[in-house]
Amino acid sequence: MGEVEKTFLSGLHEKLVEDKVIDESQLEPGFAKEIVEYGGKDVMTCLQCGNCTGVCPISLKIDYKIRSIIKFCQFGLKKFTLGTRWVCATCYRCYEHCPADINPAEVMIALRHMAIREGVIPPFIKVAATNLVKYGQSVKPDLEIEKIRKELELEDVPSRAMEYAKVIREINVLVHAAGYDKLIGIEKEVKA
Amino acid sequence: MTKYAYFFGCIIPNRYPGIEYAVRWVCGKEGYGLDVKDIKEFSCCPVPGIFYSSDKNTWLLLASRNLVLGQKERREILTVCNGCLTSLLKATEYLKDPKRLGKVNRTLAQIGKKYTGIPRKTEGRRRIMEPVKVRHYVDVMTDDIGLEDIQKHTTRPLNNIRAATHYGCHYLRPTENQTIDDPNDPVKIDKIIEACGATSVDYDDKLDCCGAGGGVRSHVVELANSLTEDKCRNIAAAGADCIVTGCPFCLLQFDNAQKAFTKDGIPVMHVSQLQALAMGIDPISLGFDTHHVSAHSFLRKLRGV
């Protein structure tokens, strides 16, 4: 963690602004509200108790402190929340232990929504979304596995059935109606 | 008798067909003879780590579409995966909000579908609706079938097997309002293991995450694997012969990650596969050859070799 972040977390953000370490224009007062719009809870009620970080399995492995993220959200210091948006395993342990009932995992999910809308789309999202509109499932069928299904006398995977074309059409209608195809940039090769 | 509809999701049919075989076998005529049907129009649940994380509107529409299919058949949706459970269960909670429901139904109308829930009873002229029920395989086994019946069906007790349970986060905390087991002291899978005659071994940090969820496996696989490594170290220290889980995604993570840090690895299986073994199935039908970690050591011990 950088010096700026450390000092900030000790509660001296006014001093940081005063000393011009951070620019006041970096503080986005509407940030907390935006999180609520994307389905997160009000981060302003966070007590900074640190329970969430204490139980977070990811925090043991990398420099990722969910409590800090919540604090940055309170002050609208968006840039400090950018690097770790996709490392939360959404195990919801933080939620289980949060006395303020904030559900930090849902805050991370709201931050991910913002990232997507800013055009930061991790490739795996595109892959899964493309599989979905193509096969109706997020995992691509595998020929080897399909051979084993035959040996086990299981029916073919659903996406192989003729009638499944209707399902894929329906999925495409919904994905299009929600504007998801545009949002994620799913390739247009998928006419079932 | 409760009526169910299979919901296998994406990973089981496309990566671990042995689980599908085991579940069908345990629920079918060789096993408990449940009234359970295939609904072929089911799609991806959709995956919470991808769709719930990137656009909740799309996620809710696709989940609602699946719920409508269950509603049409008036069946409980029997999920075999923690991800499917959390995604569909959460959707039923979202749809309790009339404003959201209206919006979803306006879009669903484009494909000729409407979510209403299932009528429970009539009060005067009003029909009282309840959400489509979404169940987890483990929950159905312990609550609907019961441990006594599981014990009765155990024709080949797995007496010498020591199994380590991994529950998985979304089994413990599927939504904010609903749980299917005690999130801090879950027992259901352990009890199934014991009803099958095996010993469920305790190990350090048993309730820890496998590391794969929320897109972490797809985004930074090393991070996911290092969490799995910690778990596997604890499981090995407890002297377990196998890892038993109720979630195919956790299973996939254990099965794939172990390649990264060990040569042998601990075999990992779905709770339905263990159950089928205790009910006398031929192990060859359980598709263990699609697992990356060989189940050879486990099966040898089972045969008492």
C-alpha cells in the first residue's frame, strides 16, 4: 500500500488535501450514491471496524483490504478502488460478520458494474457471455466429454438438441433487450 | 410427494458428466424413485460471478426465464450446484419487489413468458402466490429424504473411507435472507457422509473458500490456486482419502488447481457420487476418468486392496 493510502486510512484526509498530496477534485462526493444505484448498500454507515478484512480469505494472500475499499468509497476516492475490483471471491463472509449490515461483497459487485460501464471488461466476461448467447450455457461443450456422455448413456448436452435453437433465440432476445450485447461487446456471429 | 425438476447447470453436463449420472441414479428408480423431470429449455442459471457481477438486469431476466419454466411445470427446481442455487434463489427474492417484477415481465413478454410464482391457496377470490422453490441437492437429501432413508439405502457402507467435506461459500450463504444450513456450523454433507458409512474428518479452516468464486479463478488463477493450496494442505494433514463437496465449481477448482502444486493430489468428488458408491453403483459409471486428480487410490482403498 502506498504512503498516500496509508495516511488516508489513518483518517487524515483533510490534511492530505491541505498538503496537496491529493487533489480535492479527486474526491467524488457522488460516489457513494452511485454505489447504491448499482445495488450496493450505503457505505457511509460503515464503522471501519475491520471485521470484513479480518475474515476475508483474499486479504491473506494479496494486498487487498476490503475495509480500505469501503473507506475510499466513503470519500469518493475512486482511483484507489480500481485495481482490486475483480479479486473478490464473493464468498460473503464479510457480510456475515458486518455489524453495520453493509454487505461489502455487494459493494464490490457495484464497483464491478461501474467498471463494465467504463469499458473495463475482463476477457473472461466476454467469453462467458459469448458462450451464453451461442450455446445457452456459460461453459463451452467439450467433444471429449461428449464422448464420455455417450459411453455413460447420458443424453446429449442440451445445446446439441434441435429444439434448443428456440432457447438460444429467447436468450438473445433478453440479452438484447437488456442492452447486454452492446455493453459487453458480444460478437454478432450468433444467429441461432 | 414433492415434484422436482433437474437443474444441472453448465459445469456438470459439460465437464463432469459422472455427477449427472450419479444424481440421476440416486434420484431415479435404482435409488429413491423421486418424481423428478428434465426441463430441456433450462439455460445457464446464469453464473453469478459473471452476470450478477456485470449487469444485474440481464442476470435477473435470464434467471427469471428459468424460474418461469419451473413455474409452468409447478415443480421445485433441484439444483446440484451452489452457483445455480444462489443465482436462482436470489432471483426469487428480487422478484418479490412488484416494481422490479413488472419491469422483468414487460421484457419477458417479448418471449411470451410471465413470472407470477406458484399459487399456494385461494383466499376468497384472491390467489396467494409463492415464489418458485429453488432447492439444493444436499438439502433435498437430508430434509426430504432423510438420513434414516439414506442409511437404509446404504448397501455398501464405505467403512474405511475418511472424507473431508468442503461446503462452498454459496451453500453457506446463498442469499441475505435465506440459508439451507447453519452458515457457521454446517452439518448436512457431513451427516450424509456418515449415513453412507464413511468417516467425516474435521480439518483446520474447513469453512474457507476454495478461491474460485466471483470470477477469481477466471481472472487471477494463481490467487484462486493459492487459496486452494492452503485448504488442500489442511485436508491432507487430517489424513483424508477424498474431498467431498456439493458444488461442481468448487470441485472443478480443487480438481484443476491441485495440478499446479502437487503431483498426486487428493481425489475430489460430488456428494452424489459418494452416495451412489454407498448405494452399490459400479464406480465405472461415475466418470472419474474425467477428473484430473486420479481417483485410483481412493477406489483401491474402497475395495480394501
